[in-house]
Amino acid sequence: MSPRRFLGLAVIIGSALLGVPVLVALIGPLLAGPVRSAAGPLRPPGPEFPLGTDVLGRDVLALALSGGASIVALTGLSLVLAYLLGVPLALLVAGRRSRWADGFLLRVLDFVLALPGLLVLLVLAAAGWRSVSTLIVAIAVLQLPAVVRIVRSAALAPGCRAAVEAMTMQGEPWWRIHLGYLGRAVLGPVLVDAGTRLSLVLYLLASANFLGLGLAPSASDWAVLVERNKEALFLQPFAVLVPALLLVSLCMGTNLLVDQALLRRNEVATR
């Protein structure tokens, strides 16, 4: 198989993997039936419930159709907020020549990076900070140190520094160099990091929702369903596998499309 055909096949597979959970998240709530307890818990698939019921006696099919919007929205908002804060901050630090400011910021971020994510979520839940907005901000802040370090490292690469020095000697304005040029230069590492960070954010959201931070433990969210039904995996596997496969498909599709987009970008740049 030629590289071009392989690239096209990878894009098709990635689009399918990403498209299925996204379509379910967007259209599923319109097709889902009621998600209240309607039968005995952990019933196997049958004519009335094609995928059986979960530990609370709710229809697994209705839960899967209605549980994607919340997890997709929360994940997207958390990632967007982390990069909206982290990327400009890293570019500003990389553009300044003050080692003191650079070192101070990195030490503060190292402190945040050393905090266990689950411990932070437990403290927030115990303190009564259980709103969805608190959850989004907390997860974004927990991702901020890693985002800043990755973007800063990419912006300080030798190739970027040489180009920055050349543009400075040509009299280019500061904002165009450090926000415009460096922003485009770090786009590839940012996209790769966002694709891999997606699974970590999903894990934190699942843990937070199970702790009662953000969404209630009885919500139909995919991540909550996995946590809620994991003890009954061998009794009613569909209650765990269906939402878990949708989450896996979301992560794999995103990573695959990001990788292929970067490959195409590199091919265009080398021509």
C-alpha cells in the first residue's frame, strides 16, 4: 500500500472512530428514551432492553445515547481553557529574557504539577465546591503546568530561536515574533499533546463525577457509567463496555486524526 493510500485510510478510520461518539453525543439525546429506573438492576439484554440494565435498573441503551453530551462538553471546555491559559503564558515566558521570571513561573508550576489530581478533587468535593464550573477550572489548572512546559520547550527549540533572532534583527514587532511566529511553530506539539491529554482529562472527569464533583453519581454521563458499573463487569458487561468503547473511540479517533493532520502538514512544509 502506498503512503498516500495509507494516509487516506487512516483518515477514514480516524473520522469514523471520532464521528461515532460525537454523533451519539449530539443526536443521541433526541433518540434516547427515559433514563429513570424502569426494571431490575443488571438485567441481561432482551427484547425490552436491547443492552440490558445497569446497577440502578436503567436502560443501558438510553444511557449510552444520552450520556455523551456532558462528557464531550466538559472535556472540550477543560482542554480549551488549559490551552487558552497555558499557550500564551508559555510564549510570553519564552519570549522574555528574564531568567528570574522564567524560573519563578516554573517553580510555581512545579508545585501545581506535584499535586495529585485525585487529591485535589477530593479536597474540592470535601469543601463543598461541587459545581461544574469548579470542575472545569480545577482540571484545566491541573493540566496547566504540563501544557506550559511543552509549549515553552517547543518555543525554545534551536530552530525557533534562530528564526526569532533573525526576525528581531529585521525589526519585526515583538508581538508578531513571539505570539505570531512562535504560536504557529508550537502548533504541532500542542495538537499532539492535546490528543494524548484527552484520555487523562476523561479519567479525571470520571473520577470527579464519581466523587460527586460536577455531575451527580446517578447521571447518565459515559464516564460516570463506567465508574458506576465497573463492579458488575462480569454480571452485565454491556453496562460497562458500551460507554467505555465510546470513550475509547473518542480518544483513538482524535489522536489518529491529529497524527495524520500533522503528517500532511509536515509533507506540505518539506515540499
